[in-house]
Amino acid sequence: MKKRGKRKIRECAYCGEMKEVSRDHVIPECLFKRPYPANLITVPACDKCNNAKSLNDDFLRDMLICDIFGSQSPVAQDIFHEKVLSSVRQDSSVIARDATLNARVEPFYTKQGVYLGHETSFPIDSERVKVIFTALVRGLYYDARRQRFPDNYVIEVLRYYPWDFEEVWQVFFQLHPNGPRTLGNVFGCAFVSAQEEPFSTYWLFWFYERVLISVSAMHPKFVHP
């Protein structure tokens, strides 16, 4: 490992190239209130990857904090008033613009068909969400295994409602996951790997103790056409 001034030449956790790197916060700092947790997760990242990933930080924050359940978190409510409203006023929040242009009020039901009232909804850029969670998987896998995650894996992202968490976690826990890894009451994750192919992984993410998301990362040979 060579040094250039205060920066080191290392493998970038995201692109795999040997470059000058800095420490990237895998879980963006903007999801947290100050003072930040002492155990924030960082990995080496080149400037190009670090800058590209940071372009989605506010999108992820606003998506989670404006979520019907995420918005119920006291931490999320504080961040909404401290950060999100400022972005809305400056017209820099993509989520706020999408909500303004495309929001509609619709009936909301549980999976058992129980009516919970009418709520405001609007479409989210699913491809951007996939890019965001692909980067999270790459960073967290590198942190856990010190190996860069390959490029060609098929990523699928699914959202669960809070009432599904216990059932999903019980099934997941029986697989002896790596984790959970938690950052206060803002973030948690755990993952399991296929024995025959350790990069084929299944992840659970939870944000603000209310937003549950799963991510599967599969080698193309395991994906049915």
C-alpha cells in the first residue's frame, strides 16, 4: 500500500480499482441525527464512486422519512424538520417534486384486507432504488468479508410492511444470518450467503425500526429465465 500525502492507494470497495481512496460512509450520515453513532460503517472508496454514491444520499433519506411508516419514527420526524424541509424549500428534493407532481390519495389495506384509511401515495423510481441498495450491499459485504462484490449479480429489492417483520425475521433467523448489525434506532441489517456461492446473498434491512426491505443478490446462473 502506497501513500500519496495523507491518502492511500487501495482497492475501492465499489469499483475494485486500485486508486487513491477516502472513507465512504456506507449508510449515509444524513439518515442520522447528531451526534452520530460511534460505529458508523465506512469502507475505502475512490472519489468517483464516493461522489456517485453520495448523489443518492438525500434521495434515500427523503424516501425513508416520507414513508408512511418511517415518518412515524421520532428520529425521522426530527430529521424531516431539520433537513428535509430545507431541501423542499430549495426545490432540491427529488422525492418532494415527485410527490407534488404525481401524488394521489388511495385506500390503504393490510394484506388481510383491513382498511386503514386513505393515504397519499406516489411512484418511486425503482431503478434508482435498486442502484442505492446495490451500493449498500457492496459496501456492507466489503465491510463484513473484505471482498469486493462482483458486478454481474442480479439484484432484487422488496418492501415489507412492519407487521410482516416478526414472521420474516423468524424464518430468516433459522438460516443463521451474519448479523444483525445495528446503528442505533436508525439502521439494522443482516444477511445470509449460499454455501456453494458466497456472493449469492439475501439481506434484510430495517430503517427507523419501521421500514423493512429485503435484497436478494444472485449469480445469473441461479436466476431462472
